[in-house]
Amino acid sequence: MRNPYEILGIKEGASQEEIKKAYRELVKKYHPDQHHDNPLYELAEDKLREINEAYEYLTKNASPRGGGRWNGKSGGGSTSGDFYSTVKMHIQSGNIAAAEQMLNSSGDRSAEWYYLSGLVFLRKGWYDEAYSSIQRAVNMEPGNFEYRDALNKINMTNRTYRGNAAGRGYGQGPDLCTMCQCLWCSDCCCECAGGDLIECC
């Protein structure tokens, strides 16, 4: 990872309040919704991902009052940031089995874990599980715009699907009284024509 202070455009040793302020401003600036139908859309997504990783690292590792310094490492050996970056890479390349295997082997059940599990479920078409996992990630980190955005997209897709289904008559049927009236009327018409739709005792 590049220097997270550099990514957020703040000086090393910034306080948590300064980190949060810088993060919020950058998320507004680079949020993909701001660049929809624009060639910069994918670039904005990548930038937002980098901003989220930098913010996550600093909120977990920087001192609450500031004073922390970047040493060019994000820990010794493999870090959770590296781990989750690899999981994301598998999801983006469509290697869902590898992403799922990595997540299942991890003992860490952070907000990022639930978010990525939700993306895996989404790719598998398990929408209820995807919604639950991403909702949990949002509950754990309400300020994370990436998680919230994913949840909003699922909600929007769900509303669109329900609206389309309702427009085609799915999920909206006549009530029992209307059905009985239709059957009774059909039976009367059949009997007038010499037939019988519903045999009586």
C-alpha cells in the first residue's frame, strides 16, 4: 500500500478527526455515483477503493490523538489489507470459489469480511444472504460509504425487480371474493349454454 496519509492528502501524525474529515471529503469527490456515464467511472471506483483501504488502515493503526508515522509497511508479513485485496481481486476476476475459500479460512469477522462475503453471495445469486452480510458490514461501520453504496444498490435492484414483477401481475392476484365471483359467473354462463363448470350436489 502507498503511504495512507499521502492517499488521504493529510500530514503524517494527523488526528483521527482530521483523518475522518479528509476521508469524507475524498469519498464525496470520488464516489462513482458522481462519475456515472463518464469515462472516469472505473478510475473513480479504483480511487475510492484506495481511499477506503487507507482510511481503514489509519483508523485501526493511527493514534487517536495523532502523532503516528508511516513506516512503509502495513505490519509484518501478510496483513488484513493484503488479504482482503486478494479476496477482492478474486471476486472482480470472477474466481468466486477462491474468494469464498479465503474468506472461510479467515478467523477475522470484521466489517470488511462481511462486506466481501456479501459480494460473494451476490455473485452466486444468493440475494438474501448478500443483503444480510452487507447490512451487517454497514451496521459495524456505518460511516463506510463503500458498504452503504453496495447496500443501496441491492435495495434499488430489489425495488426495481418487485416493481417490474408487480407490473406484470406477479405478486398481485385477485382476492378470494373476486375469484369466487368469477367462478360463479362462469358456472352460470356455462349452465345457460347447456354445460356445467362446477358440478353441484
